[in-house]
Amino acid sequence: MAMITLVSVSGAPGVSSTALALASSWARPVLVVEADPSGSSAMLAGFWRGSRDHTGVVDLVKAHRAGLLAEALLRMAMPLEGTQASVIVGARSHEQAAGLVRLWEPLAGVLRDLSVRDQDVIVDAGRLGMERAPVPLREHADLTLLLVRTDLPAIAAARSWAVTLKEESLPGRESRLLLVGPGRPYTAAEVGRALGLGVVGSISWDPVRASVFSHGEPLPPPRGLRRLLGGSDAAAAAFAGSSYQRSINAAREAIRDLVARFEEERGQWIAPPRSEGTGL
């Protein structure tokens, strides 16, 4: 089990939609936590198109004050229909976001414990450097993924943050790049060298299909033979076979393989023996 935190810099590469896309095909139970400090839930307004009125991180503040944070966490999560994922949606205003600062540290501990025992956790931590940013949710993660587009302005904006994330990394808790739109114009290898971080995967540039997660749009109609054959499942089959969804699947597996390697390395670490007579 693992705790994975997604972050970005300027350029809006789609952290919330990527978190939902990854979670929608996750192979085991996964909890998505929208902790973007901007104070406007992109998931409620986008994916659910304002059709839901659901409890979220703001209500966890009350649970924490009552000493019931761990118990309330999964009870307040909203199921992502047709998947093994559930979601804790974010704040809906900047006033709500301001009250979350003291929640991040205890929430990080609860999520960390949950990821060790029961299920994976994916945190949407929004843009780096924002006021009231959920820094503990990044510091406690097994893996922090910096989402970056592959154009020069995005790479330039990410450069200093890539250095910071690399310096923060500890054994078993690493940072990597997750690229959006590889080859537009720079390749994964070029971006990785420029930013000094390894690239765990790349997500195809496909705004139409990405809008299913970012704006709650219906599945695009199938093309070619699938369109001729029709059927109620034709659009779902076309979406599942698209280069966009295949890239999501490949990124998901690469992320899980990387975290599994971290877990194996931690398991092989043996504490040095105590020195006799030193009390150490």
C-alpha cells in the first residue's frame, strides 16, 4: 500500500483530473484526497459538474477537533461509481481553505497509517508554493509526482521546484516527474535531464478525453468500426482502447512498480547494531 501525492507548478497541467484518471482504473481500493489549497474544488465543479453537495476536507476539521479524524475519514469519502476509488473533496472557498492549515499535519499521519494498513492513497496537493499549501501531505508521501508539461515555459517554471523536491527526498520517499503531453516539443529524456528528476511516466495530450475527468464530459463517441457496430458499450470500449487511457494505465503501473520497489528497499534496510557501553 502507498501514499502518492501529486503536485504542479504554473501552467495548469491537470492535477485533479490526473488524480481521478489514475484512481478510476486503480487495481485495488484507493482513496483520493483533494487538498488543493486554492479553495475551489475542481472535482466538484469539474468532474461532478456541480451536481453533488458532499462533505469533504472541511468537515474533517470538525472530526479532528472531536478526536475522530481516523474514524470519519472513510465514512465521509464519496464513492467514484464503477471503480474501487473513493474521494474526499476539497474546500469550496478561500475562507474554508484558510481553516485547513492545522488539519494537514494530523491528516497526513492518518493517511499514512491508512496507506500502510488498508488501501492506497492519492493526494491532489495542487500547485506548489501557494499560501496554506498542504506541505505535510507531501512530506509524508511515499512518492511525490510533479506534473509538468513539456514546453519551455512549463519546464522553466518547474526547474527550481524540482531542485527543492529532490533535496527533500528521503530513502523510501522519493520525487519523480509525471509528464503531460510528451514530445510537445521535448521528450521525456530531455525534460528529465533539464529538471534533474527521473520521469516515472507520461500522459498523452488529449484534451477531449481528459475532459471526461476534468469537466465531467460524456465519453467521446467511437470512431471507425466501433462506431459502425454501435452498441451501448461502444463508447466505453473506444475510451478504454484510446492512447490517452493506455497512457494512464501505463503511468499507473509504473507508479505502483516504483512504490513497490521503495517498499522492498525499506524492508531490506537493517538498523546498525548498538555499540556496547555507549548506550546508543
